[in-house]
Amino acid sequence: MQNSGFGKHKRVGTIALAGGAMLLGFATGSLAIGQYTVSQKGREFTPKEVTLKRGETMTIVNDDADLRHHAYIDADNFTFDSGDQEPGSKTSISLPVIGTFDVLCAIHPKMKLVVKVE
């Protein structure tokens, strides 16, 4: 991943970047058992809240045609930094720690996703 100037965020957990087809299931946040997807569009995360079991995977998709996003978590017990996400890109993350985490966008500070890990 390219360093985008947000170096204080450590990369922890499983991170995979890929381009390609858009994922389905945005209304419920669910793709399949143990997998969830969140859309980034119009400077919002959809859905705004996701509940996962520890170790499950969540995919964050940049569904904007012309906006770059940059998802990150900066908690005491878990950090994540997607780097800059170009339109159409996907970032997958597995959360190995139980707790409630805010996923924010370093480019659009009003964007917030709450992830509850049980």
C-alpha cells in the first residue's frame, strides 16, 4: 500500500485491497455468513452500523464515481488504515478484537461507521 501521509495509523489485522465488481447486499450489510459489506457513497457509510463476531470479515467499498476515501480505525486496542481508496476499490478487514470501533474517513471527517465486534 502507498503511504498517504497518515502514517500514525498502524496496520493491524487482515487487509486486502482489490478492484473489480461491486458487491451486493448493502441494505442489510450482509454478504454471506461471516462476511459483511459497507458502501462509501455521498460522503456516508451505508449501513452506518455493523455487528460482527470476532474474526469475521467486513469489506468497505468505495461506490463513489469521483471521490477518494480513506477508512481508518484508531482505537487503544486495534488500529487499521486502508490508505487512499480510489473509486471502485474495496478494502477488507478482519477484526480480531471484541469491542466497539469507529471507522472514520481521513478525507471526509463527518463520515462515521460504528462496528460492534462480539
